[in-house]
Amino acid sequence: MTTAISATAVPAAVQAHPESNALIKPGYHPRLTNEDLAPLKKQTWGQYNIFAFWMSDVHSVGGYITAGSLFALGLSSWQVLVSLLVGIVIVQFFCNLVAKPSQVTGTPYPVVCRASFGVLGANIPAIIRGLIAVAWYGIQTYLASSAFMVLALHFYPNLAPYADVAQHGFVGLSMLGWVAFMVMWVLQAFVFWHGMEAIRKFIDWAGPGVYVVMAVLCGWLVWKAGWNNVNLNLGGIKFQGWDALPVMLSAIALVVSYFSGPMLNFGDFSRYGKSFEAVKKGNFWGLPINFVFFSLLTVITTAATLPVFGELITDPVHTVGRIDSSTAVVLGALTFMIATVGINIVANFVSPAFDFSNVAPQHISWRTGGMIAAVGSIFLTPWNLYNNPEVIHYTLDVLGSFIGPLFGILIADYYLVQRQQIDVDALYTMSERGRYWYAKGYNPKAIIAMVPAALIPILCVIVPAWRGAANYAWFIGMALGFVIYAAINRKS
């Protein structure tokens, strides 16, 4: 796995704290190393921890709405379930692929990218992934704060004027909205600040806890509605036979796109896996099994809102807000707050923490990197993004067009070029003789492959005539990144 290499021009040795889990060798360059980015001494996560990670990633307001929206596409229930299953199995397959290099080396996503982009060039994919996470971090925090507002207004109705942005608003958000947003912001920062072990403990109980409350909510709504009055075909069946195939393919693409961010930097978590087998088992239970069950729970809950409340409610926070019971409102609102905090930490806090730390390891620690993302999310004013679907659509779709190519290049490099052999020590050296130095620390082949592989998906997003292919931007970018990078490196 590792070979001793000579490191030249090392200004100073990087020292690891005696109790640290970081394996820092004398030749590791400070510009590439800190305790968070170094390989792990011990990898302790079992299959349940990976399973719990995916539970936290799936159980969110965004996941709830996404799953429910598929049932409103005009497909029959069995067609939607097939689409969900195919989509999530594709996610599982690619997660297993991207998990291996990080699990084997014990290094996070941006460090593994040094093998394909160069020890300095890895900052390109790291910054792109970090920026996407910042945008989504703000949006998810805003979604969680809406559950907090439901709770506040239920018990203190006299706060309603402060929830009105027209009466008491600043930069597009009401005064109560600001309070709710900052409360959720601080709570998430508190969990994150205590490190990966605290995050592991949080997601270990948060995911199952959300399941229990969702199952109770679902059972209560079905009991109120009567099972015979629950229709799982939310949008009515509009597509039959072969006409349903394009819609099913779009649904499959939507599932993969939804998980594309966490999938790309899944190595940030798989590095903690005690074995690759444990990671694969965790992925199996956490993705196809967990996601299909969660989707069924979601759609039954959503469908039951029609006979109970007289309208179809796809947002679980609004569903909880309509229940005439203080206990139910408290339990429901807290559940969806916890669920959203869970996905936000695993999908949008940990990633930029490693990504931004990779840019300047001696100046930006893992905690500092995460806080940069958290502070940046405030200045993005995510409520304005979220309330303007066109803006969020173009912003995130254009950024997302880079995810596929980055994934394709990483996979092609590890499995075809490196042939599953990474020199771990070479990931941390600035020596010009280092295996991943390439040209001044950058691999021109990876950059050349990334440009057209990202440009074409971006055109699918912004050119009206190409809009039909926009749903498949991740697949197009991933395939182009993989093929172009493999073709450029075919001689090696």
C-alpha cells in the first residue's frame, strides 16, 4: 500500500497529538497535511454506522418531498416503486465504487482526489464540492427552521406579526424566521464542533428515532382516513405502457441526482469503515432497503392527508402543523428538525469541512472549514434562493453539472489508471519526484477531461433546446468524465 518516498523542501514536520487518530509520517508536507486529512490509525465504523448515515441522509424534509413528488408524476404505484428501486440500486453501486479508495487508504475525499488531479490540483474538485455543500447547507437549515416556526406559532400565536416579513422583515426573512434560522444554525454547529465521533453518535440514534415518529404519524393519519380512502396514485395515472418509460427514466435520474452530492464525497465517511465489506453491507441496508421503505411510508402519509385534511399536503412540516394536538405538533416538529439537522451535518457540513481544510491544511482545520461553510450559508440568504425556484434551479444545476464529471474521473483513475493501488505516502509529498506531483502539482489530463465533461451538462441546463436532457446531466457528465479521462490515459 505505502512506500517510502523522499520528500524535498519540507519546511517543518507536521506533528500529531499523541491521542490523535491521525497517522502522520515525518515526510508529510505541512501544505498537504493536518490531523483531519492524514490517514487514520484506526477505522472503527461498522455496518450499522454506515446504515445510520444513510438513514440520516434519507430522512429529511427534502427526501420526503422528493419521494412524494415521484408518486405525483402520473405513474402507477408499482411503476414508481420500480423507478425508486432501480435508482437507489444505481446509487448503491456507485457508492460502493467511490467508497473503496477512501476505506482502503483511510483518507477523505479531497485527499483521494490528489491521485487523479494532483496533490495541488485536488483543490479544484474540493472547492466545487464545498461550494455546492454551502448552498445546500443554507437551504436545509432554512427548511429545518420552518419546523421551529411551526412549533413557536403553535404555542405563541401572538408571535404571528413577527413571522410576517412585510411587518418585521430583514433581507427577505421575518424576525421570527431569523431567530428560528439562527437557533438551528447554532444547534448544528454545536453537534459538528464536537467532532466526527459526536456526529456518529448523533446519526446512530437520529435516523431510527425519525422512523419511529414517522411511522406513528403515518399510522394516525391512516386510522383517521380509513385505509380504503387512501389512494397511493397521488397524481392520477396519466401514462400507460411504453408511454410511461420516459417518465420512469426521469424518476430514476431524479433519485440518482438527489444523492449525487453525498455520493461524490462518500469517502469522507467510508474512510472510517472497519472493512470494505462492512461498508458494502451498510450501503445495502441503508440504500435500497431503507429508501424504498421510507418512500412507502412517505407516500402513504402524504396520500392520507387528502381524506383527513381535504387537501394533498406534500410538506411534512405543514402536515404536522395541521394536527390539532400540542403533543403531536411538538413531536412532529422536533422530529423533522432533527431529521434535517442529520442530513445537513452528514451531507453539507462534513464535506466542506474536509474540502476547505484541504486548501490550506495548516491554516484551516476541519472545524474551521465547516464553520466557513456555515457562515457562508448565511450570506447566501438561502430563503431567497429557495423561494425563487428558477434561481435555485440554475444555481444548483450548474454546480451539480460538475459532480458527474468529478465522479467519473475519480472512478476511472482509481480502477483503470491506478488499478486500485494508491501510494498513500505520495498523497502527502510536495516532492517533484512524487507519484502524484504531475506538472507543478496538477494533473493536466484530469483538467482536460473535466472541461468538456462539465460543459455539456451545463449546456443541457441553460440551453432551452437541450432542456430535455437536463434530468440526465449527472449521467452525461459522469460518463464523459470517465470515458475522456480513460481515453487520455489509455497508453499508461
